[in-house]
Amino acid sequence: MREACQREIREETGLEISVGPIVAVAERMQEGFHYVIVDFLATLRDPASQTVRPAGDASDARWVSLHEIDHLELVGGLARVLRTAAMVRDGLPNRGLVDPDEAGRDYLAL
């Protein structure tokens, strides 16, 4: 999964990353398909190389701050995952993956 994450980020944005810990797992049933989405914390291998080039499935790619995400049209639950990733990045202690709303669909590193 880590290698697939690195490859997808490189293919969709042109960025080279190092993959860190899992910060969220989400389960979705849509249009007859069952998706299990695993979100990792990632860091740039070379922080000086931040140029994003959208490609493949990505029509747009850019850097935004956490303050801006509330004003963007995001997939349901993504803002919460991004905030959780920031907490993990900043070293805040967590209990591991938990189901915060007990719906059995989203698990976050809280």
C-alpha cells in the first residue's frame, strides 16, 4: 500500500513523498462498489521541490492551508482526515484508529 501511495502521488502530482503512518481508514459503498480508503501521512522527500503538476485523474492540484479547506468543495469527511493528519504530523498523542461517530465507516488516528 505504501508503494502504491508513493506511485499515485508521483503520477497525479509529480511530487516525490515519503509515506508515514496511517491516519484514517474509510469505507464507502457507492454505485454498487465497495471502497476501502486508507489515508497515510506523507512528507515531501525534498521540501524545496514543492511544484505540483496535476496529471492523470487530477484536473487541479495545489497547496492550501488547513484554514482554507473549509472553503473548498471536498469529499465528505476529508476535512476531518486532513485535520487528523495535521495532529499526527505535529506529534499530538493519539490512541490509534478509533471510530469517532461509531457508525463503522470512518476510523481516525485520534
